[in-house]
Amino acid sequence: MKLSSIALLSIAAISFNAQADLLDDIQEKGVLTIGTTGDYKPFTYYDNTQYSGYDIDVAKHFAEQLGVEVRFVQTTWKNLVGDLKQGKYDIAMGGITRRMSRQLAAEQSQGYMTFGKVFLVANGKQEQYDTLKEVNVPSVKVGVNIGGTNEKFAAQFLTKATIVKYENNLDVPKAVSAGTVDVMVTETPEALFYQATDKTLQAVREENPFTKSQFGYLMPVGEQRLLNTVNFIMDEMKLKGVDKALMKKNSLL
């Protein structure tokens, strides 16, 4: 039996309307759920009581613009994309590097803040660990957090160094300060943050990083309206200077 054109259009309309739209769900529930690791200062930090950092403030701004409350869910770098796919949160935020592998697994927002991979070392040892060649030897212990781009960078460029892996990114600068590891692989903003807040630590190659990237936010595949809305709010933040005000608040300017 052939279906009439009207019937086909009706079925198509029902199918379209039945598709879940995360932005509508967020507004209907009145809550924007953010996944974040809480271990990457000054973007996301959890002190067992509350979250703070640049991207935490941005998440609150997103919620304010949408007219909803914000709720934070802790995740790990290893499970960041997997937890997003499982629907544990609406947006992943917190110093997340934009990468092709993440683009294929999720929707990525526009980039913000250009940075690069650098080293964090004990104060006074910056010249000793200024190049990949100097660090890429078995006698040098390199600390990285599991599941992030720092681990991937070390696996690609520091194959001869002794790699020490940490579940919690906050433990890596502590290990450098204590002398447990010699070098931490990190990004420009984090290295400069620790250099400014801990006199025992120093950033290496902050003006000439090994790579160039941008941070971004992750949303589930296919959620185009939410992606467009996030990008719109980010554009408005730049236009009105909200991003710079929040960067200054979080020691990024």
C-alpha cells in the first residue's frame, strides 16, 4: 500500500519532533549540567566543597544567559568524552584542548585562548630542561596526568624519558616541587599559574611552546542548537569584555 504525500509528511514531522533536543531539555529542567575534572588550575578546581576557576565562572555565565541553574559533575580526563556520551552532563568544560579526535567524538565549541605545550620544572632548572632532547633521556622523570593531551604529548615526543603517570593532575606540580619528578608536561596558562603562585616552580619555554592549540567546550554529537547557543554566548562575552574580566579574576591576564 502506498502512503499519501500528506501521510509521509506527517510521519516525517512526528519523527523530527520526537528527536531529543538537549537545549530544550536544559530549559525545561531548569538546570545546565557541566562535567569538569576539578584538577586543572586556573580553569577548574574542586576543593571538596566547591568548584572554582575560569571555566567554572564561564559555566555559571552560560547558565545565567539561559535562565537556568548550573550543576557540576566531576569526571576524569580519561572518562571525559565517555561520560559525555553517556549523558552524565550537557557540556564538558575545564581547560579542554581542541583536538581532531575529540571533534570526531563530540561537538566542539569555537576555540578560546591560544596556548602551547611547555614544561614546569623546579626553580633554577629551566636551562637544564629547555629542549625535548634534554628531557628525552631515561634519567629524567616526567610527570603527566592520565588520559589527557599531556600524556599523549609525552608518548609521542618523550619516548626515552621515564614517564610517571598521575590520576589527579593536581599531584603533578606537587611532585615537581617535591623532586619526585623532574619535569611536568603542561600548557602555558597552567605553567604560568604555578610559577606565579609557587616560588619553587618555574615555567619553561612559555614564550616559545612546543605546540600551538586552543581550548574549547564539548557537547554531545548532533546537538547543533546547543553548540550554536554556546558559540553565540562566547561571541557576546568577547564583544562585551566578559571573557577578559573573568580571565583577570582567575589570574590569566
